[in-house]
Amino acid sequence: MKRYQALADTMAAEIRAGRLPVGTRLPSVRHLTTQYGVGQSTVFRAYYLLEEWGLIRARERSGYYVAPGAALAPKENATLKEPAPIDVSSLVFSVLDAVKRPDVAPLGSAFPSPTLFPLARLAKSLAHAARMLDPWSTVVDMPPGNEALRRQIALRYIGMGIAQPVEELIVTNGAMEALTLCLMAVTKPGDVVAIESPCFYAALQAVEHLGLRAVEIPVDSREGLDLDALAEALGTHPVRACWFMTNFQNPTGVTLSVEKKRALVDLLTKHDVPLIEDDVYGELHFAQDRPPPAKAFDTKGLVMHCASLSKTLAPGYRLGWVAAGRYADAIRRLKLMTSISTSIPIQAGIADYLQHGGFDKHLRKLRGALLTQRDAMESAIARWLPNVAFVRPDGGYFLWLQLPEHVDAMQLHRRALEHGINVTPGPIFSARHAYGNYVRINFGHPWSAQIDNAMKTLGELLRAAS
Ligand SMILES: Cc1ncc(COP(=O)(O)O)c(C=O)c1O
């Protein structure tokens, strides 16, 4: 290892462990040159590397500082290691009820602003499809769903390098139904499933609702899912299925590297355990290319890849799907048994839009808007909440903020609501109500005075709680 890399590693470890808190000024280049007996260029290269990793930032004529994005690893070790039933629903519902209030600043929302979607163009497709609707489509488009729509969806998989058979695609009411049907298809009450920690709260609710038991696998905000912990869980418990997010995980925003996705699929293949892959944010990438899903590395039909248009095109249309691999037939039957079909005119309208509406152009615009909003939110955090830590996400629209250790996120959530601000408190993302000093905030809304004021007030509330 080169000397500048070793120096960067040493300093990164100090920052990640919290020994150099956010905002700390780093030693001058001259100081480090003397201290470590290295040349100035070695120190500069180490600092450039730390900057590239998002751990430090240069301030003009002032030096280098630990960046707000330098999140610390959660100290809590409150993951469920032994399978246990889950009881989170009442907490989740009480938090989510506040999302509906239109007067509240939407930092706790799970959706981007509806103003970012081409609703007028969509309406045109919907109207056209409704006018042209074949009366027999009410029968023909029943599960697995409208053929033209499934062909359009299959084309998007080709864009990801996946040859997706149309027959294995099942249209659902949003990704949520897809995910739940997958879980139903491969488990029975009392079975053990592996979920993430922190984890999308609806996964916890689904596990609770279906009477399953969960083991939690830690997710690090930088590295993602802990594959060693997963391997241990698979070796210890009769895990029947895994439910994981591989891209822009909710709430941490982390994306698994290609190597980890491949290793994840290899590990599950070895144990013959199916993966329910939740990829609702995969299209919202800020880098040039879409990160592939784990499905791209699946050769055995073991991965059920679930996605939707709720976050990318058509909120409220409830259009989702699953690329279900070897479970396609079981899921098609479950879909028929539980909701019969996804709305036939909506399927036809979306098929028309995907063919003629300019989805990719819209996506490019949406990603650009979200990236601008992320940067605006980061600046607001640097200004109003300098003592929180987070890892900058490369896609999606969530920031997972680590507050100072003694701050109670539930209390902050309640105080913020009194001031007309909604933030999502960390404990709803965990079976054990851990992450007591974390909140998730949404940057999916165009920057406005309301949001800036909300961030300022949040900073004041945080200071009062500190
Ligand atoms: C991680 C994750 N998965 C699934 C869903 C549900 O998606 P849909 O609205 O398409 O049902 C959401 C929505 O909040 C989500 O955040």
C-alpha cells in the first residue's frame, strides 16, 4: 500500500470512529509532514483521497474539515440475532398519519414531490388507452397482466443487461403488493426471514402481518449489508427467505457494490434461499449508469425482483411488478386470490406511456432535479445542523441523519410536528426500535423557503435538545 493511502486509511478510521467529529479542522499539511516524516505531496494526496471518499472538505484559505457527510457507524447493536416475532405497526402508523397533513413540511414523506412527475402527459396516455380499450382486455389482462406493458417492462431489463422472460413478469398494485406476494409465496406463519437493520418499515409490518419471525442483518451506511452476518444467520437458523434492498436502500441510501451483489446471490444460491429484492429506487441514480440489481447475477431463478413506477413516474397509479423467476406461477395465483388484478385501464395507459411518452427523458430530468435538491439539502444541513452526520447517497431522495448521541429522535419528531415539520424517526426502521438518535429526511421536494425554514427550525430544536 502506498504511503498516502495508508495515511488516508488511518485518518478515515479516526473520522468513522467519531474521534474526529464533524466540523473538526484537520492538522495542516506542514504539521502532518513533520509528524509522519512524509513529503507534502503524500499528505496532499491523502487529503484528496479523503475528499473523494466524502469524509473531508476543503475550505478556501482555511484548510480541511471533517465533512457533514462523514457518518459514523451506528454504535447500537440492537439487531435481532435470534428469530422473533415483530410488533412495530402501531408505532409506524402513528408516525405515518402525520404525512397526510398538507400544512406540514414534507421532510418525513416517503415520496418525491408530485410536481416532479409528467402527470399531464400520463393523463394523455391514460385517456388514449381508455378510448381504445378492448372490452376483452378485462379478461385477457388479468394476472400476470397486460402483455404490451410487460413487454415494455422486459425491455427495461434488457437495458440493465438482463434477459427477462415476459412470462415471469407479474403486474401488481405497486411494489408493496409484489413484495408481500413474494413473501407469501415462499413462507408460512412461524417461518424465519432475514431482513435488514435498519429496514424499510413496511417490510417489518409485512413480517408482522404474516406471522413470521425475523432475524435482522446489519446494514452499514457506507458498505451496505453485512454478508458475514448473513452467512452466519443462514448457517444458524432455518431462514426461508431474505428481503433486501440492493440499490439506494431505505433509509440509509447505501448501494451494494457489484461484487457484493454477486457474492450475495452466490451465498443464497449455496443455501437455496430465495431473495425478495426491493429495487424501487434503482432508476433514481445520480451517476451515469443505473446500478444493476442482484437479479442480474441470478442464474437459478432464485431472485424475485420487485419494482414500481410509484417513485419514478406515476405516484398513486399503484403500478408495480415482480420479475419472479421460478416463483412466477405461485405469485400469479396468489395475485388472483388476493386482489384479482391490477386496474386494467391503468395497465393499458402506462403501457401506452412507456411506448410513446418519453420515460427516459423524464427520468433524466427527475434525476437532475433530485441531485440539485440533494446538494441544496446538504448545504442547509451544513448551515443549520452542523453537528449531524450522514453518508451522501448517490441516488434516491433520503438522507439518514445521525444526531448527537443523547438526542431522542422520537421526541424530536414530536417537537418538530408541533412546528409543522415532519421527519421520520429512526426507531420505526427497526424491530427493536433501535436507531434512537437517527432521523430520515426527504430531499425529494424542490427547494423552497418552507423547506429552508423547516431545516432552520430543526436545527434550533436540535440545539435545544442537546
Ligand atoms: C423501500 C420501499 N419499498 C417499497 C415501497 C412501496 O412501493 P409502492 O408505492 O410501489 O408500493 C416503498 C414506498 O415507500 C419503499 O420506500
